[in-house]
Amino acid sequence: MTVRGQSPMVSLRIPEDYLLALDQRIGFDGMRNRSDVIRDAVRRLLEVNVVEHGDTVKVDLGPELTILMNDFCKIHAEKPETVLKAAARNYIRRETIEGMSVTKLLQERMDELSARFNDDSNAQR
């Protein structure tokens, strides 16, 4: 990471509505000025995998979750898409782990039951 003051200066033109949105992020997550916000946005862009192909899913969050999402995104300077992707990853990971645990428990129970019975006669041991 480059030390502040040693970074080259770059000029850019952006639409007024982008500038207003950018200004709204100042004050959150240590963003002190426009430069901080822009540096963070560039860093996040460069961290994203170059090859991103995937489906787009439209989700109706409902009024309560929409308010929570908007507040969360403002506070953490995140896009809703980023939050939803992370939530989907965490949900899938959790369900997969729990699903594997259930499968393992079922298999152990089946093994236990199989061990109790003689395969030839189905008589209990």
C-alpha cells in the first residue's frame, strides 16, 4: 500500500448524481473525504475477480428489510449486491455444513441399526 502523499494525483470527470452519492459516503467507515471514498471504491473494484459470470436474481426484500439493507449499506459503505452475495455464501455454507451433519447422523443411525440385526434373518442380536 502506498503511503499518503506519495500517491500520484489523478483527475476524473463523473456525473453530478455520482458525485452526490459519493459525498453521502463521507463520514462512514473512516472515509474523511472524496479521495478516501474513491480510493476505497477502486480498491474494491480491483479485488473483484476479473471473470465474473453469474445469474442475476431479482429479490423483493419487502419494506422492513429494504430499510435495514439501506441503513446497513450506508453505515458500511457497501452495495446491496455485495451484502446479498455474502449473505448467500454464508447461508449456503451454513446449510451445507448442517446438511452434512444431518446426513452423517442419519448414516451413523443406519449403521447402528444394521449392526443390531443379522443381515440373513433380520433377527435382533
